[in-house]
Amino acid sequence: MRKICVITNNRADYSRLKTLLKALKDRSDVELLLFVVGSHLLHNYGYTIDEIEKDGFNVTYKMHTEIDGRIPVTMAKSTGAAIMELSSAFYNFKPDMVVVHGDRFEAMAAAIAASFMNIFVAHIQGGEVTGTIDGHIRHSITKLSHLHFPSTEDAEERIIKMGERADMVFNFGCPSADLLLETPLISFDDLKKEIFKYAKKEDWKNNFNENFFMVVQHPVTTEFSYAKEKIMPLFDALNGFNHNVLMLWPNIDAGSETMVLEIKKFEKEKNGRIGLFPHFPFDLFVNIMRHAKVVIGNSSAGIREACYFGKPVVNIGTRQEGRQRPGNVIDVDYDAEQIKSAINRHLEKGKYKPEFAYGKGNAGKNIADILATINISQIQKKITF
Ligand code: UDP
């Protein structure tokens, strides 16, 4: 039986691995090893390991790999800690294959540890282009991986151009599209009830109505020294509207402490109009996105997921630079006037035509079929250019 080890480090990759994990779990020819690392184990980031276990997956091994600090040096050290932990875990559990997703530092650590240990590496969602350090990390993981599952044709082509074997590249779309397409739509009243289970502030609950913006703004590692300057224009722009704001906590990357400080000040200043949340389960996250008037910020969800519902998106700054865009996205700089004008344009226009830009479903099952059956004997990579 093939032992396949999947690494998940945060909510973002979990929503892109869940249907694959289910398909692997259901196979009789696969032993699934599930390693949970990174911010899944941190309470400030929603302690999302709970969600994984609630979904019925057995966690094989969990490890703390985050060095506190949220600055560039702690990101580098966290990568080192993850290499140490994961190499011991691979040594003990002896997987035949390691599956990593995307561009996070733990995925990089897993690909490094597995490569040195002659373990076959499969990478999901490689080949996409973005800003921040993620772009560098994503392509480095591609070069350490033997097998590739990009989500778009553009990404597939780029991986082959990077010298990877074309017969080891399979584009089935993104497994998060499987989930998006199967998540039931709930009414605004039900949405409100669900959100209120997570909301702490009564004044925000009293104000919350259908006219709300969903905001997710993460730090950009390569712009670490300007974290404050990069978030202030967003607040200036939001000041120009009476809409309620449902805002998610930024991720763990360098710069997030400064951003959190500013977000908290803004929340206080706006007194009941800003609701701040660490995390929502995926089905709720999707329904919030469906009901929001506009999705604002720099989350990949704005580019890769909101298009499935034709949701208007204002994408701010460089974090998603280069990623293939559907027609519902307006790109703006870190500039209050530009952000305001893009929001106004969207409010005038309303919904866009839905686009299934990152897959049409069944990706998890298709990827599992390849992982379970492909020949993994050739560990030495042959790179051609
Ligand atoms: N997500 C979720 N709940 C949340 C926030 C995010 O399920 O509260 C999922 C969702 O699929 C989203 C993905 O995580 O598309 C990535 O979101 P995030 O903005 O955290 O990360 P990014 O991919 O931009 O780094």
C-alpha cells in the first residue's frame, strides 16, 4: 500500500486540500498520513486543526513550527524549525510520497526535507505568479517537486517552461473549486445567525446588515518596512462609505503585528462598524463572500474564488500581482482615492457573470488517482530547458 503524506499548515491550504484528502482517505490502496503544522495549531489564527478533525480526518502527527515575532527573521527561522521537525517525522513515518500545497514556508520546508531524504514530492497549485515572497517560494518548490498539479493552463505551461517533465504535470483545476461548487448557498438571515456565533461585540451585531464589505488584507513580506503605510489607505477609503465591514485577521507573515495594531485602532475609532474575526469555516467564509457587496483587500480568495459567484472584488497592491485574473476584479494601488473609486464602480455595476477560472470540480479525486498510481521510482530529477 502506498504511504502518502500530506502536509497542511493553515486554513488557506486546507481548503485547497480537503477534497483530495477525502479522496485519498477513501482509497483502499493508499495509507494517508496527515501532518498538521504551522498556524493550524495557533489559537490567534483560529486553531483550525479542530476543523480538520471535525471533518473526520485522523491527524497522524502535529508539530509546532512557528517562531513568534512575525518579522522576516522569524519567518526564516520558522522554515528552519519546520525542516527539523518534518525531517524527523518523515524519518519515523517513512512515507513513499510527500504532498505539499502552494507557497507557504512550511511547504518549502517539507519539500526540502523530503528531497534530501529521497522521498518523491508532489506539489499542488504550482506555476502561478504572485507578488510577495510567495512567488519566489512557489517556484522553488516546483523545482524540488517531481509531480505537479497546477490549477490553470497558464500555470501548467510555466511549470513546463521551468524545465519540468511535461508527463509529470497534470492540470485538473484547483481542489478548492470542488468545494466552492458544492457549498450550499444560505440566506442572509441564516448567514447572520452563523456569523453572530463568532461575533463578540454587541454594537457591531446591532449594526450589521446586508450592506457590508468583506475585507481581507494580508502583509506583503517584501514590503515589510511599510506595513503601516500599506494599510492606511484602505481605512481612508472605507471612511468614505456607510457600509459595515466584516474584516478577517491578516495571516502570520512578517508585518502582520503592525497591521493588527492599526486594524485594532481603526476598529475602535469606527465604534461598531468594523467586525474583526480570526477565521471562519470554509462554508461560512464562502457564504460571507457571496453576500458581501464588495470583497476588498489582497487575499487570493478575491482572485481565485470570488469569480465563481461573480462577486465584485477590489484587489489592493502587489500581493496578487501576475496571478491570472477573472473579469470581476479591479486592481488598485495602495491609494485611498483609487480604492474608493473602484468600490463605487462596483457598487454601481453590481454582480458580474460567474467564471470558473480555477477549475470546474472533481480535482481532488483526479489528483488522488494520479498520486496513488503513478510510477514514483525515479527520484533523480532530469531537468531540461
Ligand atoms: N479561508 C477560510 N476561512 C477564512 C479565511 C480563508 O476557509 O476565514 C480559506 C478560503 O478558501 C480562502 C483561503 O482560505 O480562499 C485563503 O485565504 P487567505 O486570504 O487566508 O490566504 P491567501 O491564499 O490569500 O494567502
